[in-house]
Amino acid sequence: MLPTLRLLGLLLLAVPLIALAAFGPGLIWVALVYLAVVAGLTVTDALLVARPHQIDVERIHDPQLSLGAENLVTVILANTTPRPVTFTLRDEHPHEFPADARFLSGSIPPYDVAEARYHLRPLRRGDYRFGAVVARYRGPLGAIIRQARYPLDADVRVYPNVLELKKYDLLARKGLLHELGLRVSRVRGTGGEFERLRDYTADDEFRRINWKATARRGKPITTEYETERSQHVICVMDCGRLMAPPVGELMRLDYAVNTALMLSYVAGLRGDHVGMLAFADEVRAYVAPRRGKPQFQILLETLYNLQPEPVEADHGVALSYLARRQRRRALIVLFTDLATPEAAGPLVRHLSRLARHHLPLCVTVSDPFISGAAGQPATNSADLYRRAVAEGLLDERRALLDRLQRSGVLTVDVPADKLSAGVVNTYLRLKAQGRL
């Protein structure tokens, strides 16, 4: 048990009485009586303060925390005593995660429960561990604080941002996907799967007339189609050294993993087969394209602990491996970064070769520092030099992207905060156009 500031203040009040006892001997008895009263107050408070076994503590959070998101953690305290309990607690969350509150305080009514909430923002994927919950309870008289430690140690995994998927489902049901930056376009009449029958209009193609339905109804009827399902989408993850530098709080690879997860989820909802390949100097993981919820869980488990490696990525090894495994035409989404034109030469050659049988999409994260430096006004020679270098780097990057596009490779180069929306919008547009 620990003394409170109130108790220390009461004890300090006895000091003047003891000092004045040198001039009035009777004051020493006043001081002793005063100290006895304070001691009785302290003992009474110690007897009334809640004991650790009288307070039940439980921690609640999602089974998997989401990378780069505000994850809610709730500590529930149940009071089994007939008196209200005032508490202050500290949860030993993984020290690698910043939290929005270090200490949590509150009060629990008699025979009731109280919740203490805070948010964690994980900045790295992988395996981590929660520790104990340390709580302090103030006595009803405010003289004593009792400290208790509750062993709530538990392992936790940090996954890609699954909270964004829940948000996608919610907004999709409300028809508000534009709030995520998604443009849901649906081009009818260009696919091969039956959608519905409707009245013929002057803009319809003659070959779309359904003659049997026309004969039954006595007027021209058109068959309307939608884009095909069961197509293949494969995310190829570059785990080399160029994906390790951070963009803001997260690494480039983290943004790529979050986007690949969102793309796989959206493609799975549309009935497509989704797969994944991860590589650095050699292939690290491969998940053959399939569809269904079990496949998404497999991708999630594969992506959650994918980390960059301090080696040069070998795009030739990865894309050659994929070409041997994937015979059916697929949308190949490569998440990578572009270095110098010389280093990117093999990437261009391999993607151009892949474009003969598949639809490759090269996805890169634009550097906000370079873009910002290129647009800054120059006020001195240092600023002018910095701007010239930034503009030169941007010109090289645009030249590489143009070279890829001339080779039949689609490209997406957007800031990190717009990566998911940019890639998913590209997928939806390609699917609506029937290019898969």
C-alpha cells in the first residue's frame, strides 16, 4: 500500500505542533493525539480499501490488431464490494505501439462494472505480446492507495489493416464507397455472363436481341450481360530493400500489403480467384489463385508477417516463376519501387514478356518528399539545387513509367494514402471493360 498526498499533508500538519511544543509542553500531547487520529484514519482506510481479489479485471480487443489503424482496447473492471472504488490503471501493451493514453482513471459503483478505453496504433506487422494490467485503488477516506498487478499476459498479432475491410463492407451496404475514394463503375453489355432481360432500345446492338423472349412477349427484348466472374488476380509483393524505407509512419511494403489485402478482398467479393507471390532475391511465398473465404484467410496469414529484406529484389526470378505456375490469363499486380533506369531495365523486359499472355499492372508509391521538393519555390542556391535534383528524379520516374506503358504494362503511381483506392479503382475499371 502507498500513502496519498492527503495523508502526507496531514502528517506534515503535525510538524508545527511538535515544534511549538518546545515553548508549550502541553502541545506535545495535542500533537500525539492528532497523530493518533491520523493513524486511526489510515488504518480504517486500509481496512476499507478494495483488495485485489475483490476487483475482476479483463482486457478486450480484436483478435488481430490492424496495422496503421486506431485499434480499440477496453479494460473492464468489476467491483464486488459494497463501496465505490476509484482507480487508476496502466495496461502493459506492446511497447512498440504508441497509445493515446498512458494512464486510465475512473470510478466503479458498488457491485457494478466500469470500462477504461484507449487506442493502439501498431506501426509494424508481426507477433507481439500484452503484459499485465497494473491498477491502483484509492481508499474511501483518501489516505491509502493499494496497488495490484493482474497477470493478463496474452499474445497478439498485428495484421494488415482489416479494419479498412470492415469499413468497406459498411460503406458498400450504404452505397457510400465514394468516401473511400472508390468509383464503382459497372459497364453492362460488354461481358459474357447473363444479367437480365429488358426492352430493346435504339442504342442496343442488333446481336443482343433475344429472339425467343421477343417471340413470347411480342416486342423486341434485349439480353443484358455483366462482366465475367472467376477471373484470376495475383498480387506480387516485392520484399527487397527498396520497399523498406518509410513513407510517413509506415514502410512502403506496409502500404503495399494493406492495398494487396483490400484488392484481394474486393476481387473475392466479385467471384474472382485471388493469389499472391512474395519475393526478394528469390521467391519467399506463393499462394495459388483460388476463390472463397478460406482463400482470403490464407492470404491474410501469409501477408501479416511479410517483412522487407536487405537484398536486391530479383524481378526476373519472381516473374519467371509465376509464368511457369500461372498458365491462365490473369491480372498480375506487381507492388514494387523503381530505382535507376539501369536497375529497372530487367523489370521492364520481364513485364513486357509477361504482357504477351497476362495483364500486368505495376504499382509504385510516389515519394512525397521528392514531389514536395520539386514544387517548392527556390529562395537560395541550396533550394534551387534541391529542386533541380527532385525534378530530375521525377523525370526519370516518369520516363520509366512511360517505358512500361509503351510495353503494354499498366501503371499506378500515387501517394501512399491513395494507394488502395487507386489500385482497386483500376481493377474495377479493367473488369468493367472486360480486359481481364
